[in-house]
Amino acid sequence: KVDDALALGAGKSPVYLQLNIYDPHKPFTIPAGFEKREQHLRKVIALPESYRQAAARDFRPAPGDPPLLEVFRKQWGFYEPEAVMDFMTGNALAMEVADRAVNRFVQALKRRGIYNDSLIVYTADHGEMNCHLALIDKGCYIHPETQRVPLVIKPPAGFGAGNRRVEEPVSLLDIAATVCNVAGVEPLERMDGISLAPCLKGGALPEGRELMFQSGWQITGNPGCGTVRRRPDGTHHMYVYNVASATGELYDMNDPDPQNLAHKPEHQEVRVEMVRRLGALMRRDPRFGCYGAGFQMQYYAELNRGG
């Protein structure tokens, strides 16, 4: 079927093709032919430090943990280290299987002679806790592990500025705007995302861009939102507000195993700045008004500091 679709693009007619790969996704199994790879991964994969800490306190909440995490840990918590290693190994192997599938697709493009002219976007719809904080899956909470996904864009030949890494935060909402821009399509309606085409050409993103995140519903409802801020010096933080919890969450996005910092005295300046930043974003966009009243009541002191 993929080859049939690619055949449409072998001539001059443009073609849009979306390839959805369900993996990596639980339940995980060991793929046939990956037995040696499994043995190697089990030797090099290490339990996250946040899992070790949770196990050391018998999986009771840590200071600063939002109550919501304990609810999800009861649903999606792994309490035996052996089960954690099984999960993390299976997750890694599933990603390698997905990588091989993408490689087959890329090779098909090359065989058809349309790879150089193709715009390829490689990404995912959400992240995976992968046993950080003794949790798995995506849940319906906002955390760096669930919000960060790979985003790799290969522009058509002659369009890009060579290999480069963009450190500034971008959004999955930017993909549609980018594809339309590169394809020369003018959207008829408003799009929340922005085109990343300037980045592909060696340019930069607009300065001071604001991004908002929302959480969804799964085993329980948790209306929540959050935002990120990355400074020129490289410091990068996320702040999360959950309607179902009076505990705010501040994460260091540069930490490979981020944990809530909102309750720690040394992070109060950043916490207040992020609270006010999130409040300003709520006021600016009426679609986030559903969070406004509760947020203003919970953070009255921070929002009204200095008048």
C-alpha cells in the first residue's frame, strides 16, 4: 500500500502520505529477532533515580508531590524493579522496531526517486513516563516526559540550510502550518501553530513566543494547563496548574529525570515568575478562561505582587 501511494508522487503530482506506527506502545513484548539486543539493553538500561527514590519511601508521596500522581501510581505504577526493567527494555525495543519501519519507508522514497524532493516530518503524539516517578504511560497529567516528543524535519532539496538543532520550544501545532507553508498552501482559517520553515532555511523563531499545554481525561478527569519558558542562557522550566490539585508543579526541563521543584525555597523566584507568566497567558486567550477563576484564587498573592 505504501508503494502504491508513493507511485502517485513519482511523477509531477504532489502527494501527501501519513504513516502511523502504533509502537512503541504497551503491552510490550520482545520482538522476534531482537533477543540478543534485549540482552544488551538489560545490561545498559538503568532505573530512573526518581523511581529509586519512590521505592525507598515505599512509594509514598514525596514532599511537593501533587496528590494526582499518587492516584495514577495506583493505576499505572510498577512496584517491582524486575517489572520496571521489563517495561523499559520492551519500550526501547519497540522504538528500535519503529525506527526500522521508518527506514524501510525512507528507502522506498529513494527507490522511487522522490526522497530529495520530499518534506519528511518524523514525530509522535505524546511522550511516555517510562517509569520516571514510578509511573508509566502518558496519563492525563502534564510532565516533561509526557510533553516532549521527537521532532525531526527533512526539507526538500535546496530548501534547507543543512543539519541544525533548534533549542527553542516548538509545538506539534506547528507541523500543519509548516507543511502548508512549504507546499505553498495558504490556510483559509486561523492556525494556532507557526511555520518552522524559517528555521529550516537557517533563520530563527520569533522571540518571546508563548506556548500553552493542556491535559486530557483518562482514568479520571484532570483539567490542567501549563507553559514553558526558555531563557537565552539555556535555563528551561515548565510550570503546571491542575484544577484537581492545590499543588503547583515546577520542572527543570534540562533535568533528565525532572521532579517537582515548586515547594523548594531556592526555586521560589522562578516559581512566581512562571505563575505570573501562566496567568498572563490565560487572560490573553479566552479559550483558557475555564482555568482563570480557580487559578486566580489559588495564586492571588503571586499574581498581585507589586500591585
